[in-house]
Amino acid sequence: MEAFKPEIVLTVADSLISFTDGIKRVSKSVDRTCSMLEICIKRYQNSPQLQNTALVGVIVGSDRKEQRERCLNRIIAHKDTLRGVALSGLTAGGPKTHKITVDLMEPVFKETCSSLPPELFRILEGCWNPVVTLAAVAYGFDIFDGSYPAKLTNIGHALTLHFTCVTENNTDDLCILNLNDTR
């Protein structure tokens, strides 16, 4: 990172977890992520080359509120060093990610954002459908992964946005055109 001098650097995190993982796996993910946070912060603070780079702490914990809070508390302890947070470790990707509803995600967004200091910008990692992304905006997220249309294309689908689709929270066939359909 010192050689590239990027504008943003996320701390190392064990974020390959999802809502279906058990408490032992999620707890281990939080332990590793918090440990790496401390290491990344020390390296960042000792690096003159990275002082103009925004360091971002990563929140993991999946849908387990107590685990996310444990991770979040470690991040908040370093709020003077960090410039942002990234919420990660909610899905491990794959086709099921496209089916996650806003009802499942809103409590996670609300619980996480209500505890964040307002001066930290917020990144939502992962590939989310437009309804989930709009809900994240409503809770204060600033930056998003833009791979959703590309992932749909890889499975032979196209994203078509209709205003009624987004405003009515219709996630059954969320503006998806199946290009594999013989019609």
C-alpha cells in the first residue's frame, strides 16, 4: 500500500461469512478481524507514505448483533485514526445473495448505523439488489459495490429498472429479465 498510495485502504478482515454460518465461525471471524484491525492501525500510524490515505475499519459479524457490536466497539475505539467503516461479512456471495430481502437487511443497517460516529463515511460491501441498496442509503451508507449488473449478466439475466419496482419493494422478480427464457 505504501508503494501505491491509494486514496482508501480497508483493514484486513475475515469477511467470508454469511447469515447461514454458526456462532463459532462468526465469532472466529470477528476475533481475526479485530486482531488485524490493531495490526493495520499500527502499520498505518507508522507509515509516513499513508498519511493522506483514508483508513477504513471493517465491521463483520453477519446477522449476529452481539458479534457486530463487538467488532464495531473495537473500531469506535480508533475513530480518531479511521476515516470510515465498511460493513462486510453479510453474505459469502453466490446466487442466494440476489434473493436477500430488504426486511432481512434493514435491522442490520439500523443497528450498525445507529452506533457509528457521524464523521465516519460508510461503505456497504457485497453485491446487493437495488431495493437493499436504497435501504442502505436511507440508513446512511455512502459507498457501494457496483457489481450487481455484472453478476446478473454472468448468469444470463439483465437488470431493468422500473420505478414501481423499487418504490413498491417488490423483490420477487426485482426488475430482472431472464435472458435464458425462451420467450
